[in-house]
Amino acid sequence: MFKYTLDNKRYHTLNYFFKNKFGTKVAKIPLDAGFSCPNKSTGGCIYCSEGSKANIVDNNYSLIEQFNNGTKVLLNKWPDSKFIAYFQAGTNTFSSLEKIKKMIEPFLNIDCVVGISIATRPDSISDECLEYLEELNKRTFLMVEIGLQSSNNNTLKFINRGHDSKCFLECVERLKKKNIFTVAHIINGLPYETKEDMINTIKFVNASGIDAIKIHMLHVVKNTKLAEIYEKEKFHILTKEEYIDIVCDQLELLNPKIVIERITGDPIKEELIEPQWLIKKFCVLNDIDKEMVKRNIYQGDKIKELN
């Protein structure tokens, strides 16, 4: 069995990481603190709908109410479980330090909270904010999630990401100097990217020093610039088989110590245009497992090829 798993996966699971670190079941509870995004001033990322809103969060509730609502079912199933307060929606460092602290600090006093996770952009962590994150990291387990999406600067420009790949590397370097656990987000299947582009992105983040990764599949949703482009150009959308093939190749090249937090997308069915196969999330996960067994491969099998 693979070293970094508890459930026969062939990659480094988040469940293993949390169980090994905290000795119990740990879940991330998504929260929407109402933060905006600096990229909105230039139109935002072409695939983004409502600023990366957390799909399962009702922001009409306070943050504490959102958290309590999110933990109810899990506590019934795992009474001894602990939680990470996950500030998911928007760019959660794009505000005054006072507001950022006001958002985070109350969760440090909740017994079942063992950590904080903050989703943001590589161009949106000020020096002042970084100092606070360094101090916060000494008081709790801190995860900072950084969106890259692709290492190809032409792609980043096309999707109107608002930063280049160098900006991502500089951000990761700043965070790692403070010993902060850093998570990268990438997207497979971005318009006009080749399989080689997606493999290059994995090589890029692999060498960046990240601790964990979320691998998403591009999905075209209603009321986005991407939907308009797709309607006109009908660019190629990866089939499920293509996606699974690419993910398996990526995992082979990824350092086995890097935690896999996510390995597919999770769209809202009513908003999804393409690909429809993405709706069956667990089928995709199971098929990735089956393909890895079929190939007899594990995460990091080809890491030596990068050295």
C-alpha cells in the first residue's frame, strides 16, 4: 500500500495528512466572508462566476453560523472530528488587516478548530498581511491556498488571470520563508492548452516548494466570459478519458510528499454547460483509481526523471 494513504489510494491523500498530523478525522469547513477580488477591476478571470463563491455556503449567515451549519452533519457521523475553518470564497487577503483579523480571530477560540485555511491570489498578500500570517502560523496550523491555474503565461493572459507565473513563484517563496503550509490550485483543460502544457504546469509547481495541490478540471458555467467564448469558438473540452490520462501522468511526476487536496472539479449542476461528465464526481475519482491500478503507478513514480 502507498505510504501516504489510509484507504488504498495511490496518491497522498488529505485524509492521511490530517490523520497523521492531528490523530483524528479533520474536515475543512468552507466559509464566505464576503471578500471581493482585485482582478474584478479588469473583468476578472474568464471562467469565474460571482467571484469564486463557495458553492455550499449561504453568506446570509454570519461566519460562525456558516461554520456551525457546516459541522452539524459531520459531528453526527464523526463525533470526535476536528475542523479547519476554510475561508474559501473570494480573495481573503484583499482587504484591510483589521478586517482580515476580525474574520479569523474568533475561530481561534473554538475548541474543535485545529487550523485556518485562507484562499487568495499570489498578487494579494501585502507585507503587513504576511507578517500577520507568520504570527498566526505560530498560534495554529495555517494553510494558504494560492491560485496559479497554469504555468503558461500565454494561457494566464488569455484567461485574464491578472498575474504571471513568476508572481506565483515569488509568493510561494515568501510564504515558505515564513514556514507557512502552501497549497497551489491548477486547472486542467484550459482553452487551447495541450497535454504538454498541463504536464509542464505540474513540473512547475512541483519545483516551487508547495506542500499541497488542488487539481481542477475546467468547467464552463453560465453567465461567464468563458461561456461566451465557448459559444463562439467551441474550443476542445477534455473528455473524461483525456482528463484521467492527464491526471495520472501528472501524479507520476509529483513529489509523493505533496498532499493531493482535490483531484477533480465540483460544479453546480444547474450552472454547468460543459463538461457534463464532471457532475458524476465520484465516478471520476473511482476511474482515476482504476487507471492507476491498471498502469500499476503511484504518485511520484517518475520523480527521478525531473532530477
